[in-house]
Amino acid sequence: MNLRKKAETSAAAAEEKVCLLDRKLSSVSESIEREKSHLGNELEQLKSESKFSVTKISKNLERMEFGATNAEKESVLLKEQLEELRKRLDMEAEVHEARKLKSSHENIELLKEKGWREKAESELLKLAVLQGDMENLENELSVWKSMVKDIPGASCADDVPPKFAALQREVLDSMTKVGEIQAQLKQMEVALDTAELEKRKAENDAVLAKEKAESSKSEIKRIELKISLQLASVIEERDRLKNVIEDFTKQKSVESASLAKKENCIKELESSLSDEKDVNIRQRNEIKFLNEKLNNEAKRIKSLEREGDRLRSEIALLESKLGDGDYSSANTKVLRMVNTLGVEHEAKQTIEALQNELQKTKEQLLAVQELKGQSGTRQFLLIGSLFSEGHAVNSLDISLNISLRAVSGGAVGVCCWHFFNSIFTKCEIVMDDHQRPDGIPVTRFMLQSIYAQSDDEKLGFEYESGNTNILVRCRVLILRALGWLKHETDLLPSISTCMQCLCALVRCIASIVEIFIRRMNSIPAFTANLTVESFNKRTLS
């Protein structure tokens, strides 16, 4: 009895170690992936930094070349601007001369118009004078008429014509004298007018000449100031260009020195990159060696798995020969085992074999951990090693089940063995998608063994928005086993150990399913993986 308890405790410890190994496997794989991504990021960062330095140097060179070409273009543009300024000054001088000619021509026309206006005014004055003369003549005629009437010696009309003729002669003589006098006066007035016009013209010419002289002086001063300012700006621009050229030559010399330094830096970076490449090559060679080692270990684990499948098939054949029962103490057809010395010796051997297998898996885990610092391992090799380790764990679980069946004995051993087989052996996957009343999509899938005899022996999971939950019927199975075991008073010492195994098994299954779902990122990938594993087991067995 003590040996059986020890075997049960060792089996429970082995089961817990298997769960711990699974967790360590998941943590090691995650740490390896993180290290791989970190090293890849560092390598990409080094590449980007080297590319960035090369592009920066090329951009600096291009910027300096552009600066030199821009300085040359600016000097050419300044020369063109000087020529344009000279042409503009010549054109402005020509325009000024044309304006002067135009102003003189306008002055001549103004003088002509002024003469015409003065002539018209003089003619109007003459007209007024003539009108006044006509009125005077009319008055004189009226006076003469009255005088004719009052002419002495003109007693009749016949006396009037000779008197009138004599008077006409006198009048004509006086008129001729008056005409001569008026002609002399007119000549004198015309001479005065011409003298005044000449005087005004001379005054206007003098004023215009003064204005022209002043304007020409101011224009000459303005042109001189403009030319002096332009010359000063040109001189300043020339000095600035000289300073720019000197600065450019100095900067070019400094940049040539900096370029030499940058070239040295680039050479150092290239040498460091070559060293990194050599290190990467050595690491790849080490990784290839480790991959070969992993492949050999995987082949060995597959051979062990084939052996486990063969043992499983033999066990199934033995169960079929024994017959199916309801696993109760009254109706079961399975023979009860007796604790003999041979059985105890066989239990010790199985425990030692389990310890050896666990030691081998620990060594394989250490070999996987050695890959943690390497950056070039491939993901599919890690996944392959993970599945290989999972197969090894399955084979250990099968050995554990065999040991439980051999050590526990009776209905308890058969129940645990049947439950373990319903979980770890060949499974059928039933998947169902549905929605809850609140509209949240839920995926439910069942893992049903070919040895399961009722719906209560199905292992069910629900996947909802990233969370995995075990269905109640797995817990119902455990509670049903507990309720049945309470009635078996002769098996009470082994009840606690078996139920601890069952609870640990359910927790382990839940953690494994959750790890697979998180790693595969979807339930279809997980179910497809399980289908492939089931197919491999069936074909290999």
C-alpha cells in the first residue's frame, strides 16, 4: 500500500512536472521569439543608420555643389543686372532728351497760340474802335446834317451841293490827314505790340531757360546720386561676393576635412559591419549545428512516439479483448489487479522509466534554451521543436497513464485510465459557431475520444473574444467521478491522489489549449493543427 501511495505521489509529481515543462516550453519559445525580433530590429537599425550616414554625406556634397553653382549663377546674374542698369540709364537719358524736345515743342506751340490769341484780342479791340468810330461818324453826320441845315449861304438845295462838295473836299482833306495820323498811330501801336511781345517772349524764354537750367541741375544731381548709390551697391555686392567666395573656399576646405573624417567613419562602420557579418555567419553555423541536433532529437522523439502508439494500439486490442463495461464495481468486465511483489517491482520500473524520460525532456529543454541568445533561428523549427516536445509529453502522459493503471488498480485505475485516454488519445473535433442573445459571437468546439461512451466524457471549450473557457461538462465528469469514488470505501486512500491528477490534468489541458489558441491566433488554426496531429497519430500507428 505504501508503494502504491509512493507511486501515485510520484505520478502526480511527474504530471505537475510535465505541466511545468509545458509552461517553460511556452515561456522559452516566447523569449526566443522576442530575442529574435530584438536582434532583427538592431540589425535593421544598423543598416538604416549606415544608409542614413551615406545619404547624409551625399546630400551634403550635393548641397555644396548646388551652393557653388548657385554662387556662379548669382555672379552671372549680377553681371547681367549691371548691363541692364547701364542700358536702363542710357534709355532714361534718351527719354529725358526726348522729354526736353517735347517740352520745347510744346512751348513753341503755346507761343504760337498765345500770338494768335493776342492778334485776335487786338482785332477785337480794332473792331470796338471801328464801331466807336462809326458811331462817332454817325453822330458827326447827324451834326453835319444839322449844320447843313444851318449852313449859311445855302438858301436852296442848289447851293448845298457846291457847299457840300466844298465841305466834302475839306472833309476828305481832313480825313486823309486823320487817316495818315491814324496810320502813323497804328504803326506806332503795332511797333509797341511787337516790342511788348518780344519783351514777353524774351522774359518767358529767360524763365524757361532758368527752369531748364534748374531742372537740368537737379536732374544731374539726381543722376549723380543714383549713379553713386548704384556704384556703392555694386561695390557692396562685389565685396559681399568676395566675402562669400572666401567663406565658400574656407567652408570647402573645412568640409573636405570633415569629408575625410566621415570617410574614416564610414570605413570603420564597414569594418564593424563586416565583423558583424562574420559573427552572424558563425552564429548561423552554430544554429545549423543545433538544428541538426534538434532534428536528430525530433527523430528520436518520433521513434518514441511510434513506440507509444504501438503500445497504445496493443492496449486498445487488450481492452477490446477484455470487453467494454460501464466501469462500475458491479458490472465491469475488467479484471481487478492484485498488489503482488511483481506488480510492485513493475511499478518501480515504470517510475524509474518515467524519471528517465523526464530527465531526457529536461535535457531537450536545456538545448532549446541554449538557442535563446541566437538571432537566426527560424520560426518553423521552433514550432516543430515545440510539437516534438508536445509529442514527448504525450508519450510521457501515456506512460503515466500506464503506471496509474498498473499502480492504482481496480475501478479507480480503470476510470482514470479511461478518462486519460478520452483526452490524450485519438480525438474527433466537433466545432460550432453561434451567437449569444446580446450578439457576441462564440465558437464552441469539442474534443471527443474514440473511447468516450457518453457526452459527459467530451472535453469542451468556448472561445469568446480572446478568452478560452472550459465547459461545465468537464467539471461534471470530475464531480461524477468524485461521487462514484465516495461509495468505494476500499479505494479511499487513492481517491485524493487520483482526483488531484484529474484536476491538474484539466488545468493543464486548459492552459495548453489557451497557449495554442494564442499562438495560432484563431480557433480554425488550432483545430486544423489538432486534426493534423490526429491524422499523424493514426497513420503512424
